[in-house]
Amino acid sequence: MSAIGEATSPPAPRRKLGLASIPAALLVVIAVWEIAATRCAATSVPDDAAWERAARAVRAGYRPGDLIVFAPEWVDPVGRLHLGDLIPLEMAARMDAARYGRIWELSIRGARSPDTRGLTPAASEHHDGVELRRYERPPAVVVADVRDRFGAARIEGGGRASLELAEVGFAPHRCIQVVPRPGAPTRVTFAQLPVGSELVGYVGIADVFTRRDLRIPGTLEVEIAGKIVASVSAGIDDGWLRFAVPTTPGTVDVTFIASVARLSPTKPQPDRLICFAAEARR
Amino acid sequence: MTLSVARRRIIGWSLALVTTIAVLVNQREIGIARDEVVYMQNGARYADWWIGLVTLQHGIDATQITRTFGGPGATDNNREHPPFVKTLFGISHRVAHRGLGVDEVSAYRVPSAVLHGLLVALVFFMVVELWGFAEALISGLLVMLLPRALFHASLACFDAPIMTMWFATVYAYWRCLDGRRWPWQVGVVFGLALATKHTAFLLPFALALHYAIVSYRAGGWRGLVLHRWRVAISLAVLGPLILIVAWPWLWLDPIGHIRQWLTFHTDHVHYNFEYLGRNWNAPRFPWHVALITTLFTVPVSTLSAAVVGAWVWIKQRAQSVDRARAPALLLGLSAAASIGPFLLGTTPIFGAEKHWMPALPTICIAAGVGVVWAARAALRFVESWRPLAPRWQLATIGGVATLVVLAAAVETVTAQPYALSWYNALAGGAPGGADLGMNRQFWGSSARGVLPVLAEHAPPAGAPPRPVYTHDASPAWGYYLKQGRLPRTLPDAGWEQAGVAKSQLALVIHERHFNRHDFMIWKSYGTVKPIFVLRAAGVPIVSVYQRSASPRVSP
């Protein structure tokens, strides 16, 4: 057994001894850094007082219809704690942010929300670690939202369709959820839908557990006036996928065709929950 | 510093006592984990059966054994996990709770705490014999100051106990390689490890390879058969025998029931687990999950010192201590056997570090060796300029060691009681872990932190109850009510949509795949605004919602 302070090696050149002492120096530096960094990390996230100050600033300039977003995504519950009363369900479960002309972004740790990507803030303030930015831009003008017209939609093919607030890619989305029978597409038709110059939509697979248990994609096709104009294959890890097709302003029959492959002719398979939303934009 | 055997024992057992007390104190702030409830309840019944048997209240009856330990379903009476530690939980409950009046949950958790103390003692005893007192003391303290391990040791679950039993097997095996005539100890301890958790089946991979190397070194091909053959027999015969003795369900159909037990784990459903920003619930998993998770969940100083220690072991392998029994190789193989399966990409990754915690003693021992080697090397450099008095030598080594241990202590204290949400300084703490998309938590134990908030919203006695949607805290709810942490007017509302619809209050334990609970609540309550958000170092871990009088219609 060796003892404390015992030099067990023969005498070595001083330079070599100097090199051999580097690990000890590194351990000391790392330990001191770790002690400081651990305490700093534990107190690095802004507290409720900072959030409250930022929330007050939002409320002072807020106009009905403004979108409020938080970044990074993990701080969303704290943001909703302070400003959730200004976020209607429809806004929280939005298709995307294009229809919002004013966006308030509250962020910490230098994060940005995907909803403000590419935008330049019109105003920004700092509140003890909470960065408040306001963005302004011309909003997309929505001519028709298929979710608002779901009650009048025609559903064919034997599957089920309903309007839901669903989890798609771990995010909330208000969407039309179609559960097609395997191998038999379900058609959801909106007759004489007013359209502008573009039909923009999103599709994804709802429910984390069915995504786990059935690992094949679902497909959504868009048919305008009897012609397939878009086809999106939504995989289990794809989240909320965007699609867009140009349209000629007017009214037209638009059909969304949801389908999933049949894996076995005899064995039952879990439901594939295909969720979509779409807006006709001017 | 040379210590007498008696002093070594006193110090080792003192470390064990301190560790046990630290765990018992720590567990008081830790909520009840989802699976823990199952282990506690079944453990109580197993203990009752054994006590009934030894006090001759009943005999050995197949029907009763099946009703207590087995059953036709894969999870009947928790038959998917062996009973040794659960039985200890049950006995502890009888003695500490019913006998001594200790609170019920703490009483169930005493065996985990004691076993964690035992682990620290065993690490100390092995290292003091091989490398020295300073190395042993540092290694023991670093095992004590592992934030996640301390958390797991605070629960009545198997993950900390199997770390102890795994290391105890390694220790017993190493001791039994001394040529003793009857090395029964290693077989018995291995059997108890098997009776603790199925992961003990990985141990023979490490032991067999180590045995092959040391026996070949000792006697060539002939040595493979004859060198310490009794150790191999002890492991192969006594190990399974002890497993069967400890598990009455196996008495009925040893082969068939062992097959059913292991099949459950080879066919286990993959739970959701977040890793580097993505939710994983099916293979192939990234090969680096175990490595990166370990990198972020063991104190950085401990890991750094372990790198130095491992380097020393490799560099000095020709003149290593106890070369005949190759302890450093044994420890390395032990860690590799524990963590190796998680590099395959097919082994379930849920639960993360708790499933490869038996690798941690090796890391801590390497760290202990590394700290002392590094400090001594620095000392030699200083003394090449000017010789130091013994007290200054001691101060130099003590100074480096103290800083490394202090860093681990700071991480450990910071981590509790929500250690599953904690990540080390390299990751940036809990917020850094959240930024990296590392798993936030699992098992729902953090719900304990919002009980006082819920209690504030309880109706007065006599008023109609306000059911609470509790999702993964649901199994623990009965205990929280029983412990008086919640008034009886806040019952569990039930599962999923029906539970949300019935509830007046709701909580969401934040994990990525639990976001769906938020959305169900928003839809039913008509608001996205929680009334409270529990945070660990600023990172949300539980939200509480309250149903308003006039919810908006949705969606």
C-alpha cells in the first residue's frame, strides 16, 4: 500500500515532473470552474419577477389578435403562467404564424422562436434576462379556413374525421383529424371553397403512442377540381409538414385524401391519425 | 499512511453510516415514483409470506405462492422483477413503520439507503487494500456524491440496490480469487444480485472474461480450467441456487418461470425518452446515449479525475497492484459489461443512467486513484524545487482531493430533490440540459413539489371534493393522501380524457411526450394558463391548472 506524499518513482528531470503536474492543475481548475458554474447555472434562468416585468410591458402594448410566443420551447409553461390569459386556444394551437401581423416574443438564454425566424424586431426591451421583442409585418389574408368549414365537409371512404386539438410533433394543433381505414383512402371534400392565390396547409401524425406502435407514414393528397395538386407523406418523426399550392381566385371544390397502407390482409393494425389544417390565402 | 485493519473497518463503516443517513435525509424531499408504489405494495406482501412461513403460520403451497409472487399475466404480482430487494422493503416496512413508527414511505426506503451505504463501504474496503487510504477515502466520497445515484438510492426501487449488489459481486469475486478453499461468498452474493434485478445477468460477461485472462496468465491453457476453478463453480452453482431460494415463484417451475421473467425484459415495450432534442421510443437508438448521458450526469471533476485514473491504470499496467488478480482490469470489464449493451442501439434507453449505474463505482475508483496520482505528481514537481514538510505534502494532496470532492458535493446538493432534471456543469445544469433536449424527468416523483399548491385550492371539509387529474402521479396519490400531504377533498380524478373531464384541478409533469396532457387540459378547461409552474433551477417540471367557472368552448 502506498502512503500519502510517498514518492514511489525514481528521481526524474524537472521538465518531466512539470508535465506530470499538469493533471493536478487541470483537476484544480476544473473543480473550481465546476463549483462556480454549477451555482451560476442553477440561478441563470430569470425568475418570476423578471417575467412579470416583461409581461407588464406586453400588456401595455398588446392589441387583440397579437400573437405571443416564448423561446426556448421549454420555457413555454412559464410564459403561459404570466401571459396565458392573452393566448386563446386557437392561437396556442395555430396552424402557423402567418396570419398574425404583430408578434410578441419573450425569450431567455438568447433563444428565438421558429415563428419569428427571418423577422426583424420593431422594438425590443430587456427585463433581467427576459428579452422582449415585438415584430410587425403584413399578415397573410385568409380567404377561407377549412377547419371553420368542417361542419359542411363531405366525408367519404369509410374512415372517420373530426375537428380536434391534437398533439402533432409534440406541439398543439387545431386540425381535422382523419382516421382512414388501412388501404382505403378517406376523402374530405369542401365544396365551393373560396380560394385566393394560394392554398397553404400542414399535415402530421397525431398521438405519440400510435406513432410508436405503427411506424409507417400517412399520406395526404390535395385534389382541386378533380386533379391531385399536392401529395405529402407524413412520417412518424416528421412533425407538422407544410404544403402549398397556387390557386386561381374564386370558388372551387377542394378534397383532402388521407390514406395509410394496409400492412397485413388479416391482422388488425393501430389507427393512423392523420391531422391536417389548410387556409386559402389571398 | 498505513492503517490497521480495525481502523479501516471503522472508517469504511462510518462512511457507510454517513451515506445511509444522507440518503435517508434526502429521500424525505423526494416524491413517490410511479413504479415505486408497485414495489412497495408487493414487497409488503412478499415479506408477509416469508414471515408467515418462518413463523409456521402457513406452509409451502403452490396456490398461495402463485397468488403472492406469480400469476398468469406478465406483470401479475410484479413477477417481472425478482423479489429480494422488494422483500427487504416489506420487512423494513414491518419493522420501521409498524414497529418503530417511522413514516410509511421512509420505512420502505430504508433498505435502499442501507445498501447505498454498503456500496460506499465496499468501495472503500477494496480501494484501501489495493491503492491506499487517500484513494479509498476519495473514491468512497465520490460514490456518495453522485447526484443521480443519490436520488435513485432514495427510492424503494432496484436501480441503486443492483449497483450495490453488482459491485458486491465484483468485490466478492476479487476476494475469492485469493485461492481460498471454499469461495462460497461470491456465489451467494451473485445469487442475491440476480434476485435483485435482471441486469445482473450481464455480470458473467465481465467475470468470465476477467477469469479467462487471469487464469491464462497464471497457468496458460491449463490454468483456464484449473486456476481458482472453485470460484467459477461457486458462481455457476450457488448463484442460480440462491436466486431460486430467494424467489418462491421459481420453486414451482424454475426453467419456465425464469424464461417468462427474461422474456418480459427482452420483449419490453420501449417507453418514450427524450435525448438530444428528439423523443425516442423505438430502436435504433443512437449508439452514444450511454456515453453522452454519463458525460452529463456525473460530476465533471469526478469524470476528469477518472480519466486520469484510467490513464494511470493503463500506463502502469505492467507494474499494477495485485497483478495476479488484475483488479483494474476487473473494474474496467465490470463497467463495460454494465454500459456496453447500451452501445448496441437496440437496448431500451428509457431510464437512462439508472440502468447502467453499476458502471459508476469503477468511475469513482478510477477518480480516486487519479486524484491521488495527480496530486503526488504535482508534489514531486514542487519538491524538485524545495522539499516540503509532511503536513504540506498532506495539504497538497488534501487540497486537490477536497476541491474534486467539493465540486461533486456542490453538484449533488444542487441536483436534489429533482435530480432527474439536473445535468452537470458541462451540460449547463438543468437549464443547459433543457437547451440540449435531454430528458426532463420520468416516473412522476416531482409531483410531490406541487402538493402544497394543490392543498391551498382544496375545498373546506364538508364541501364537495375537487378531483385532480394527476396522470403519472396517479399511482402515488393514495400515499400522498394517506401521508396527509393532501386533504381527502382532493382525490385522483382518473385516467386520460375521462379523468380530465371529471377534474377541477390538473397537473402536468413535463416530459416531451406528456405535452399531450397539457393539450387535453387546455381543451377541457378552456385555457392555456396554468396557475402554478414548479421549476428546477428555472426549468419547468410540473404545471398546475385550475378549471375556471366558465370555460371557453373548444376546439
